[in-house]
Amino acid sequence: MISDPQNDLENNKTGNDPDEMTFLEHLEELRWRIIKSAAGVIIASIVVGIFINWIMDNVLLLPATKTDPPLKLQNIKPFGQFTLYMEVIIFGGVILSIPNLIYQFWKFIEPALKPGESKYIKWIVIFSTVCFLAGNLFAYYVLLPTALEFFASFGSAIIDNIIAIDEYFSFIISTVLAAGLVFELPMISFFLSKIGILKPQFMRKYRKHAIIFILLAAGILTPSPDITSQMLLAIPLFILYEISIFICVFSQKKEPKEKASENIG
């Protein structure tokens, strides 16, 4: 189609792009993305609610029974278990709907992407979901058993370690969620590199500083103070940092090709 020179001249004078969304259109798009995200969380929470007893007994409470000696959990509030079940249902709904939440986020920023970048949204959603779930599994099967075993065996044998149930679940949920977010480092690096904030040269230059920061972060995020748990988290973080450098390099290499294809078009 041949464009109208008069319209192009007017658009250039006013600085308006015919395909650019207005502020109100952005707000409307944001509203619908929030509604779709909330709907996904509600549906996923219903699914979690159906299997809540199995999840509580065979997933969340199971780590406490694997320690030596087993941890003793206690409910000290009248509606403690009811409140706890509701929190687990909501939290489980968020975890289960992570693919939809990530998809809605990337669809919202899709208008700001270049034409050749929109096709990667599906793979970004898949990779982001895998990273988050990998962090959850790492926390559940590696960090939590090590930390809980330390808590159960530390101190005098005369003192019984009886933990309030709400404190126990707060510990479990915060650890799993933190690990999932930390494992999103490669995708955060990809996003920052695409908007020009993060460069692979910068990450290579400050690798030694990153190692120190990783060790400090492992010491803060690790539930237990023993060095073993801290190294169990620090090593995957360093691997994720190296993967992030590779992703930044890949992202930077894609840009010249995309610019060349746009100039040809």
C-alpha cells in the first residue's frame, strides 16, 4: 500500500505514530492483563483447593517428618489451620498460574517490542516458567532438607524443638518463592540486555565482584547458617550468572541482524 505523503508529513510534525497506542489504550490493556492474570490465579487456586489435603500431608508437611529427630509442629491459634489452608491455596494458585502471569506480562509489553522480537514471547514464557519451577524444586529438595535437618539437630537434646505451624509454613513458602525468583536471573538479564541496560562486557568485567555478591546473597537467603547450605545456593547462583552472560551475548548478537533486516525491508 502507498502511504499518503500529506498524512506522513502531519504525523512527523506532531510526532504521532499511527500504530502507537495512546495512554488510555495502555491503561485499558493493563486492566485486561490484570483481569486475565487474576482469573488465572483464581482458577489455579480452585484446583489447589480440591487437592489441598494431599498437598498439605504429602508435600508441605513431609519435610518436617524427614529430619532426625522429626520436627514437632504445633497450632496455637483457634483458626490457625483454617487461615493456613487459605494461604496455601492462594500461594499454590499463584505458583500454578506462573505461566499465565508471565505470559500476560510479556503480552502487555509486546507493543514496545520490535516486530521480530514478538515471536520469541512463547519461548520466553516457557523458559521463564522452567527457571522458576527449577528454583522451587531446588529449594524443596536441596535447601529445605538441609536447613530443617540443621534446625532439628542443633542445640540441647533436653529441649524439644516444637515449631509453630504458621512459622513453619512461612519458612517453607518464603524459601521456595525466593529460590524461584533467584532462578529467574537469566530472564532478567535477557530483559535488561534487550532494553540496553545490561551488557555482557559489563558482566565479564565485574565477575569477581559478582562472586562476592553471590556469596553474600547466599548467606542472606540461605535459611540455615551452616556453610554447606550457603554453598549449595552459591554454586547454582554462579552457574546462573554465567548462563546470564551467554544470554546477554546471544541477545546482543540478534540486534544487528534484526536492524539489517529492517533496513532491507
